Amino acid sequence: MRDESSRFSRSASAMVVAPAPQPGLSQPSSSPQGQVLRGQYTGPMRSAKGKLKGLILHAAEGEVAVKLPKYLRPMLVRELQPGAWVQVWAYRDDDRWRGLNLIPWPETEVPQALKDALAEAATVARKAVETNGKTCPKPAATKPACIQVCRKGKCFRQGGQHILQALQGEVEGNPDLRHITVEGTGCMGACKQGPNLRVMPQKKMHSRVTPDRAIALLAHVQ
């Protein structure tokens, strides 16, 4: 019995506990193939509902959005400020980056070549935005739709006033037609074909119009 006890004691004293792994950017053996992204933290990446999901990194690869695991996300709020240099171990998952580890990168250790490259890229991007803003043509102003109803001479006597009132009442009572203006106007030079109206800005004239026909035309006015 004494021999068994002493043999167990010797075995226990020979056990060695493996040291805890130190933090860093070494790739876990079970993780997908990835790479280290190095650059400046520009801000958090959020979902459409505003939930914190990861970070936006200004890196040599361009502006990179990296989704982080939940246990790393609080670090973005507690420890990082926009402009801070960081290193992210990440891998591509279809068309997005997924991060596995994130550590701050002291600015004194950042190569000057990388600083210069990122500064130049930011300048080029800013100038491109400014140039586009100056050279892009402004969209052509859309002229409002308008129906002009002749209120002169024969057109007036044949019912031009009733057509005008019918159109005004229809437009005012229908919110979908509020973009149309209805107005009375002078002679259109086609008195024998009256009553006449003109649809603007197309300048399309309609003759021998009745109140019902005029209201039906509203559906075709843009």
C-alpha cells in the first residue's frame, strides 16, 4: 500500500500545466485562412437597426468593413478612438471580412511608408469627391404640369368656363392630382374647333372638349 501511494505522488509531481496563450494575432488552428489587416480605425460598423457589428478600417486595401465577434465589439467603444492604428486578423467570407482578433497598434511602430500611402489615398478620394461635385451636371428641372383652358370668345360661350370649373374641382379633390395646375387663358387660335384646352409643358392642344373628356385627360398628364 505504501508503494502504491508513493508511486501516485511521484506521478502527480511530474504533471506540467501548459501556460495560457498570450494575446496576439496568431491564427487559431481551427480558423479559416486569413490575413492581418493593418490601418486606422475610422469608426464603427453598425447594422440597419444601429447595432454595433464591427469596425471600418482605412487600410492599404482601401476602406474595409470588418465584422467582429461579440466579445471584441465592446473594445471599439471602450478603448478605440477614430484615427487609432489597429491590427485585425481577418478572413474573407464570400464578399465580407470577418475578424478573429483585434489589437491596438502603437503609432510609433507603424511604418512611415504605410502612413504616407494612406494619407495619399485619403487625399485622392477627397479630391475625387470634390471634383465630382463640381463637374456633375445638375438634373434638369422638371416643368410642372399645367392645363390651360381657353376662356375667350366662342370657347367661352360653348362651355369653356364649365370645363375650367370641372378640372379645378377634380384636381382639388384628388391628392394624386395636386401636381397639376389648372388655369384659364386667352384665345388659342382655333375658335371653330372650341372649346379648346392645352396640356403643358407638352403644348398639346385638345379641341371640342367636354367636361367629362377634360377630366379623363387628367389621368394622362404627368
